[in-house]
Amino acid sequence: MTLVSDAHAGHGAVYRDRGGRQVVDHYGKPARVGKAVRNVVGAIEMGYGVLSVTGDDRVEFVDNAVSNRVPAEDGRGVYALLCDPQGGIETDMYVYNANERLLVFVPPERAGPVLEDWSGKVFIQDVEIEDVSDEFGVFGVHGPKSTEKVASVLGGPGAPEEPLTFVRGSMVDAGVTVIASDSPLGEEGYEVVCAVDDAPDVFDTLVNRGLNAAPFGYRTWDALGLEAGTPLFEHELEGTLPNVLGIRNALDFEKGCYVGQEVVSRVENQGRPSRRLVGISLDGLVDDLADVDGDADPEGVDDRLPDPGAAVFEGDVAVGEVTRAAVGPAVEAPIALAFVDFDTAAKAVTVRVDGEEVAATRTDLPFVEGSARSGRLPTYPEE
């Protein structure tokens, strides 16, 4: 169950499984809630797995394992990747230096495998790794008014400004850590971390006290992230080369070698990757989906969108495949992300939906210019 199930139930939550953990899918009318996040602010309970890495060699150990430079000073974090020997992404993660330990936030299904992998690689180093997912509640606060929201309820320091830095303060007598996000939804945002016992009070504070925030679930999260051009682990990242995704904020090519970095660096040095992640406007479905009014799935809307893996065509030639699709809350139209051949030049393409070719347009990312740009927005060598 989630940590604040009673509060979610009070808002009419519908749940789904995410990596073996129950999270809120939606509270009804997720598109309408998405507009509220785009225009003001929303709050979501995040479904992370959390690892704690302690010991004198903790920074060196994790730094040698991942794709980015792990900060050595308290109060700072980094977005990073763990890659396999062929350079494919095994997981993405946020690594935060919390004084005497590192806290590593990963997709929930990756906490166990990463713990097992890293524990097997500790030899004479002073490193201890634990799964502490059950000790913390983590809530996201996103939207153009998120700074005002956090300021209205945070006791102590002001909200952090630099992405992936954090401050410690309080909310309703509960100790919290507030992290400035890297804007995965294309809006200003924060994550609020608290002890598990304080989670109900903290969530209530984020939704109802100070500047009110609309509670939202992962269906809205996925759609807003799609509009922002943010690749997600379960849809685009798993098994993919970082260069294909263009998520250069996760890579530090000047640091020492990590598993898979040699492959990633070789592809980078050769210039353009074989594929790229692009936006697709599903023009041929606009009329079919014109009746969308914000319900969870009005008249089977999800069944009329292309499935992951749906082929993308330039003329009669297949040039790629869709990774995920949604009706964008802000653009109010069906959109998708897709991997296509890097040299695909045509803007006019088609996407196969239920055995038929649907007219579509290859679109620059992001679909929506919000109050911030996603740190994971794809960028490629010639851009």
C-alpha cells in the first residue's frame, strides 16, 4: 500500500502497480488535473526505491559504478545511470550526499537488483549498502507555483534553487528535506522527503495548507513528462544506450571509467547515434479523440492510442517505433514519443494503430514550454 492511503482514498484514488509497489494511477479526470499542475501546482506521492550507502569509501564506490560524478559535499545530488557492459541502461537514479551517507533513489523494481549487485562488489572497501525504502516518504511538488507552495509551508531555510540541491527544514513539526528537482515535468518542482511516520501529515500539508496543491497520480505524471520530452525508465531508458536518448545531463565523460562507459564513450566519439528520441503529434487521431474531457479513459481513449512498439513509417519504410502515447493535458491532443532512425528527415510520418496507418508529424521536443525545461530533454551532437 501507499504511505497515505486514507488521504488518497479521500480524493477518490484509483491505484496501479509500479515496479511491485502500489501507487496512485489517478483520482479521476487526470487530464484536467494535469492542467492544474501546468497552471498552478500539484502534489504526488512518489514510488521510489531508496538505498543507503555508508562507510568512508561510499562516495568513491558509487562514483566508480555510475555514469556521473557523485558529489562529495553534503546537500548536493546528481542524476546518473548504471549501465551494463554493453553500455545499455540498467537503471537511472538520483544520488544525494546526505552528510554521512549517500541516499540513492531508483525505480522501485531496481532497488533489490542494485543492492545485490553492489553488495557483491564490495571487497576491502569501507562500504555498507542497505535498502531503506520503508523508512522514507517522498512527495513531488510540481508546477509554476511550486516555489510559492513550498515557501508557504516550509519552516526554516528557503527553498533550494539549484537543481538537485537540498535543504533541511520542517513542515507541521515534521522534519523534512526539500530537494530542487531537475524539472522532469517541464515545470519548476521539488521533492519533499520525510520519515515514514510523518508521511500522512506532510502529504496533507502539501495538498491543503498554505497554497493548495492538486493531488495527482502517475497517469498524469506520465502524460506531463511526455509533454516535457522526458524519457522515463520503464518506457524509454531500460536497455537503451544513453547516446540514443540524448540525456547528456546524466554523463560525465571526464571522470574515470564505470561499467559500460567505454561503450558509451566510443559511440559518443563517433558522433551521431543510430537512433534518436523524437516527439510525434498524432494528427490523424485528433478528431477521434476530440471528446476527451479529462476522464480517466473516456470511451476507451487509451485503446485508440498507439501501443508501445507501434511502427513509425516514412512513406513505405519503417523508421522507428513508439515508446508511449497519451493525450497531452496542455496540448489537448494525442502525442507520443518514438525512437526513429537518426537520419530520418521527413516531418510527415505515419504510425500504425490497430493495423491502420495514421497520419502524424515528427515534432521538436518539448511539446510544451512550461516554467522550466526538463534536465533530461534529449539533445544530440549537432544541436
